[in-house]
Amino acid sequence: MDETDDVTQGPDDGPTPDGADAPPAFRLGYVPGATPGKWARTWAQRRPDLPLDLVPVPVGDAADFLRGGAVDAALVRLPADRDDLHVIPLYEEVAVVVVPKDHLLAALEESEHVPLAELDDEVLLQPADDVLAWPGPVPGRRPVEQPTTTGLAVELVAAGVGVLVVPQSLARLHHRKDLTYRLLDDAPSAPVALAWPVDATTDDVDDFVGIVRGRTANSSRGRRVEDAEPASKGRAASSSAKRPKDGGGHGRGAAKGRSGKPGARRTGGSRRRPR
């Protein structure tokens, strides 16, 4: 079950009558693979006066949603266009390779890691909405075609066209019974951050920043200005990220991030590997 399934959206989820104003709400956008459920539940406990609406946004359009006022804040992928936005890095996801269940790599134990060099002879599909920050050319032979979306790339993997490297959360999001995945070594990570417009830092945004930072309900209004990175500074996303307090090892070599999901590791931390 998706972590957002059990999140109450508000006291009345029915349609708003014609001509009536929509009830006020804090609108939180989230890109595919991000899991805001934990923070949404904390918000519901601390701010019962203001419902939180979860708004799915395409990964490439998150900044436009923020600047256009469609959402008040959003969980976004980095790197991203940060002009006029505050950005707080939250966690980094490890990458996995998605393969058919009859693929040679599928014979490995789930706890085993695959060296990136093992993909040199594979047809590596790289969708147009790829969220991994490859430092150079992607490994593998040149893709026979470049799918427009990750979902389309997953279908091509199932058809035996090639393999796909994605963050672990996207491999789970696009799960199919005929596919599996294995953790990759030496692959780029996928950072996730909280962003909101510089000129729209409201008390409600302050409260949500305090929640994702793990501050208690008794803390003074959640946000601290130094936690956020305006794009004009040009700093790397991971440089100002505070390490979450609830990180820790996971049995398959990936650490937990602030989302509480396996497959995320703390920004600036090192990935644990099985001995």
C-alpha cells in the first residue's frame, strides 16, 4: 500500500459546490517516489485546524508548480531549478538496476550488490525523466531507444529490451511480478529535498519545515533561516543538509533517511555495504 493511502486529506473530500470557495488547506506537492505520508500524519496531529492536501507533481514540473502557486511546498528531486526557491536537502536514495526475473543478475541474492561495471555489456535504458545525476556518460551500450517516461522504460525492461537504473523508490512504484531489482554499487544517488518559494515563506511553511526537521511541537515556529538554501547562493544541495537523527543501517546495505523508507541514506553519509 502506498504510504499516502492512509493519510486523511481533510474533513470533507467531496467536491466543492459551484460558486463556493474551496476550504483552506496546506498544499504539499510530491514527485514520483517521494513518500510524504509520515510528515502528513504529523501535520494532521499538530495542525488539525488546517488540512494538508497531497498533490502529485511531475518531476520536471515541480519548480513551475511552486512558482505558479499550485502548491505551497513540494518534495522535489535534486538537482533542480532553484531560482527564487528555498531548498532543504532531506535524504538521498540509492540506485538499483531493474531486470527481468530470468536475467542473470536476478540469480544474485537480494542482499548482494551489483558493481556498476557489470552493466557495461547491457542495453541501459535512460528515460527522458531520469532523476539520477550521472557524472558522465551512462554505462552500457547505447540505448536502442530513449523512452519518454520511467513507466515506459519499465515496460521495455519487461519486454527484454534492456535494463533500467532508477532510485529504489521508483523501482517499487513501478513494481511488476515479472521484474526484480538489485542494489548497485558506484551508481549516482538520487537526492530528495523540500522546496518552497522564497517570497512565500508563511507560518504554515514554517510549521511544515519544523516537522520535516524533526522538531517537537513545543519548539518555536519550525523554520530556521539558515536551514534553507536559496538558489542564488549556488551551493550544492548536500552541503547544508543536517544529518537526520533517525538514520541507521538497513539489512540490505541501504540506510534509512528522514522518510523512514529503506533505500534512503542520509545526505552526506556513506552507503553501508555488506561485508
